Amino acid sequence: MRRAAFFTVLLLAGVADAAATPKLKVALTFDDLPLNGGLTPGYKQSDYARATLAVLKKHHVPPSYGFVDAHGLERNPDGALVLKLWVAAGHPLGNHTYSHLDLTKNSPEEFGRDVLRNEPVLELLMPEAGKHDWRWLRYPYLHEGDTLEKRRAVRAFLASNGYRIAQTTLDYEDYLWNSAHARCVGKGDRAAVAWLRESYLSTANEMMRWQRENARTVFGRDIKHVLLLHLGSFSSHILPDLLTLLKKQGYEIVTLEEAQSDPIYETDPDYAAPRGGTLVELMMEKNGTPYPRIPQKPREKLAQICQ
């Protein structure tokens, strides 16, 4: 009896320790609405949006920002429908500039004009009194300025217009799989689609573990993360597996607002980086922190498959 009581105490202590250990938290964000990548013949952009939103609903994913390039709505009623479906499903929209403008190749003035040009669509679809604010800016290509003067000028512009920067800490360039998936589905190549799934999950697993360790190195602890995704052909097909992977890695899905309530998002690397990068990567570069071995992505095969 005493032995049984002893093991019961150990079990209860283990449960208490597990309950006291905070989960990792991550927000999902989706860039390039209404569409990233190509379309399979016979499919519409809104088909991809509906399927992806159904997955988010089934898995009880909290409101997740979709970042809009409104130039994709020109002469494209179906693209406008994508945004309406996104908001109707309870997910907010944010600003990704009108034409997905690359700050490395353009001036702060041009970038500011492109941000403002994107606002009418956001104002129309996102009520001012809504729970979520559309004044979140995700830099295209994660390019925040190739000179300090440019970086600081754009940051000042965004602050004066009430914007918060939607940072990224987890990014494995998932967009590389979207057009490849659209092509392979069009060709009916099941073996290729199976490889896309396997390579995606392998890359995501390695990259997210690598980036979590980098964040620990920079900030001395686990942080709340923001994952960069892109809405496209592969989204609804891979999301269930990705959500399972995130759960295995110990993540709880939260909103962008909750993730960026972590004080680390008040950090400004104030570092000029022509190639851009996540918040963690910019901090590493500024601090001169050496990179561990970087997991490789199958870029060449993804570009060539099902061509």
C-alpha cells in the first residue's frame, strides 16, 4: 500500500509539473492574399481559400491574419471573393503593400505610397470597430531596408500611420511548394504530390527546430513565435499535417496579437539587411552571432517538378 501511495504521489507530481510547464505559442499568418503561386486548370482562387478556411475551422485555429496585396484584385472578382470569405470566416486582414513592393529596390517614399494605396480595400473589409486592427504591416520578402536611413524612414512612416509590424520568427519559405503542387495536381502525378508532402514536412520540421534554437540563443529563452505561411494551392492539403507537426513540437496556436505581446517584439534590430530576414535572424546578424548549420531546402527540384 505504501509503495502504491508513493507512486501515486510521483504521478501527481509529474502531472503538476507538466501543467506548470508553459506551452510554446505560435501565431499562423498567411501572406500574398488573394493567392500565392499558380492555379491548377479548373480551380479558382476562391476554391483554395474555401478549402483552407475549412481546415482552419475544423482544427479550431484562432483568428489568423491574411496579408493582402490588393493589386491581385485588379480585374479579378474571384480574388475579391477570397478576401470576403477570409473575413466572413472570422480571420482578419493586414497590409502587405499594394504591389508586393520590395523595399530593397525602392525608396521609402515609394514604399509608403504603396502601403497607403493598399488601405482602401482593408478599410472596406475590416470595420474600424472590429476586434482586430488591419493596421499590421508585413514587409514583402521580409525586406525591412537595405540602408539604415531607409529602414528608419519607413519605420517612422509606419508609426505615424498607426501601424504595427507583423514580425516573423519561423519561416521555411513554404511558398516554394505552392506552384509545384498546382502543376503536379494538374498532371495527376500522385507520386510527385506525395514527395511534395514528405519534403514539405521534413523541411518544416528541421527549419522550425533550427529557428527555435536560434531564438533561444538570441533571447535566452523560448519566445512566442510567428509563423509565415502563404495562401496557395498546397495550403489546405498540407495544413492538417503541419498542425499535427506543430502539436508534436509543443506549440499552441494563438493570435498574432497574443504572440506579439511577448516583449521581444518591442526589439528593433536597427540593422540594414539587403536580403532581409526574420526578427531573430536580423538580431543574430547585428550581434555577429554565428549561424549553426542551416537546413537545406529542395529548391531546384521544387522548381523543376511536374514541368
